[in-house]
Amino acid sequence: MAEIRTVTTLRSKRAEIIAAIANYEKRLAQARADLAHITAAITIFEASGDVEEIPPYVDIHRCFKRGEAINLCKEALASGPLNTRQLALRVMAAKGLDTGDKVLAKAVAGRLIHALRQQSRRGLIDGTEKHLGARVWALPSDGILA
């Protein structure tokens, strides 16, 4: 039986609205992160110079102990292959960092890339694939890990 044109039109309109809502939610999340960064900048410029009022600076290099980042990566990769962005978000979640902060996520991803490449050169992690501009990392299929 042929479908009524009205139902077809309503279904396509529903799909458009669902896509628009997803886009708005993504933009809202980015706007919230931007607002947090602007608020932080305002706080810096309004600082009185009193050391106790200034919040401590988070150094990304000091967030991870030696070898901790790669161990978190291997734990995340145990569930299956992940690209660099997904892996950075998993590592951030494991460390209790804000996964909605895109600037922090990019910094963590940049930090992980070097360690992952070193592991790949040693044959401990497979990083030969790329998908949508991001390298896809996986544990080797033979199961040999250090």
C-alpha cells in the first residue's frame, strides 16, 4: 500500500528537526565551553595581584605520572580500536577531567600522540589506519603487550 504524502512529509520534517536539535545541542556545548574560557580570561584581567586569589595553573604535562597516559590508553583500547580524539576523551574521563572542554581535549590528544607513536614504533600498539583525519589506534592482533 502506498504511503500518504502527508505522512512522508511529516517524517522528513521530523528528521530535519531532530538534526537541527542535535546541531543546536552541539553548538550550545561549545558556547558553554567558550563562556567558561571568557570567564577565566576576565578573572585573570581583574586579578588584584594577590597570590591567594589566583587559581592554580594546570600544567597538562604534570597531569599524568610517567607511563600513566599510555596505560590508560591501553585500557581504553582493550574494548576496541579508537581514534585519537576518542582516546583523548577516554583518558580525560579516566583522570576526572572535563570532557566537554575542547581546548583541553585537543591538548591531551596532542600529548598522547607522541606516546602512541612511540608505542606504535615498538609494535605495542597498531596505528596504521586513519579515519576522517584522525589516526585509529588498536592493540596488536597477536596479543603481545609489554
